[in-house]
Amino acid sequence: MADVALIGNPNTGKTTLFNSLTDKYAFVGNWTGVTVEKKVGTLKDSDIQVVDLPGTYSLNPLTKDEAVVTNYLLANRPDLILNITNASQLKRNLLLTIEVLERGLPTILILNMIDDLRRSGQTYDLDLLSQRLGCQVTTTNARGHQGISQLRQQIINYQDVAHHRLQLDYPPMLKQAIRQATEALHDDYHYDNATARWLAINFIDQSRAIRAYAKSHQLAPLLKQAAYYDAQKFSKQIYETRLTFIEQLLKDAAQSAVSNEPQLTSKIDKVVTNPILGLPIFAGI
Ligand code: GDP
Ligand code: MG
Ligand code: K
């Protein structure tokens, strides 16, 4: 049975989307240790399980409630992540998207509330977004049930969604620290490369959730190397690199909505098996 995880900022339409994707009878409980509601449902006419995760702005959580998503990704390996965003607030929403894509799992980026964006006379070049981010991009109006059947089909074909490994061009010293920690975790602890890199970046970014995980799993290379990190500086560089990437991306992808009927889905959906790592934007470390 496949697992699909819904991840996004608060108020982006996660629950609305969850309800229109899943059967009526969802399991509702609480995440361990927090008061946040846990909802698990089944994609209609399938045995694919959909998990509605609490809204969060970052995988480097500030609060215990936000840590639910990071801890979920530490303990589970969903077959597919649906990263839902408010299409009119991409600048803020894409910070989480980058963190999600760095996890290196198959991911579909959903620009929800596309009705609001269109009403404002704007749209985005979905192919460009898709190419630069290296993931499928789909638009929905969850409240108006638009784009849902298309998304449903993409979820059913989750095995065709490529593993994404967005690799931002972090400054050299930071890049080197990430590479060293990644290699150690890969060689000594047999984490796959994407997971190792994700742990490394977030450890360096002083994520409390990842640091607790590293401690409890005795990930010595991370803990030992930490002594050599200029953590403050690296955190700042991580944030600034991400923000610069997003600003450039949105500048390049912005279009006015007048030209033609907006597409519902990016073309990359049809070529998902192509290795995305070859694209020039992925400055591999
Ligand atoms: P969550 O916090 O991410 O679970 O978001 P909700 O599903 O609770 O939705 C937040 C609000 O946005 C609700 O009022 C929804 O009706 C509304 N909403 C959800 N999807 C859309 C959409 O595609 N377009 C518009 N205009 N509103 C939406
Ligand atoms: Mg909700
Ligand atoms: K709204």
C-alpha cells in the first residue's frame, strides 16, 4: 500500500484537497505528543493512503507542532509528497518547497488557489517552474474541484514521478561541509545519498529536530563535525541562497494571464523518467 503525504504552509487548502481526494471515512486522531489533529484517508477507488500533515512554514521547526512534519519525514518514507502551496504566495511558500525537494523523495508541487491567482491577472510558466525545481507542477482550485481528477491520476501513477534532488548552489565552504557530512553518513551509516544530504543540510542549519535525531541515532560524524561549523553563518547562507533562488525563479516564471488558456499541468509530467540531475540548474556538490 502506497503512502502519500500532504505537506504545506497553513491555510493553503490541505484539508480541502484532502477531503476531495479521499473517501469519506478518514481516520482522525492526534500526532504523538502534540495536540495537532492527524488525518489519514484513502484515495478514492484505490488503496493509496493519504496523510494530511499539519501546516508548517519549515522543516526546520520552531514549535513542537511544526516538528510533526519533520519527525514524520524522519520516521517514514512516503512514496509521494504532495507539496501544496497558495499560488498567490509562492515567494513565501517555496521556502518549504525547497526543503521538501531537498529531501529527495518523489514530489508534486501543487499551486492551489489558482482561481485567486488568475483573478489577479497573473500566472506562471509552469514548465519553467518544473524544470528549475526538478519536479512535477500542477495547478488546482481545491475549493472549486478543479484540477482534482488530473492530480488524482498523477497520484495513482506515483511510480512514474521521479525522485527529485534539488541541489542549490550553496557557497563553497558550506557546500564542502554539506558534502563531508553527507559522505560520512552515506559511507558509515548507509543512508542513501539524498537522505544523508538532507540530514547534513538540516543539521548544519541547526534544526532542533534533526539534531535530536542525530543524537539519538548516534550519528557521530555530524556531531563531531558540528564543532567546526560556523553555524550562524551557515544558517544565514542557507536561507539567503534559498531566497535568492526563489526570487530569480519567480521573476523568470512570472507571466500575465492574458496570453492563452493557462495549462493545468506542466509538460514535464510526460517525461518524468528523464534524469533531472543533468539540468544545468543542479550544481551538484
Ligand atoms: P489548510 O489549513 O491548509 O488545511 O487549508 P484549508 O483546506 O482549511 O483551506 C483554507 C481556506 O482556503 C478555506 O476557506 C478554503 O475554503 C479555502 N480554499 C481552499 N482551496 C482553495 C482554492 O483552491 N481556491 C480558493 N479560492 N480558496 C480555497
Ligand atoms: Mg488543515
Ligand atoms: K480564500
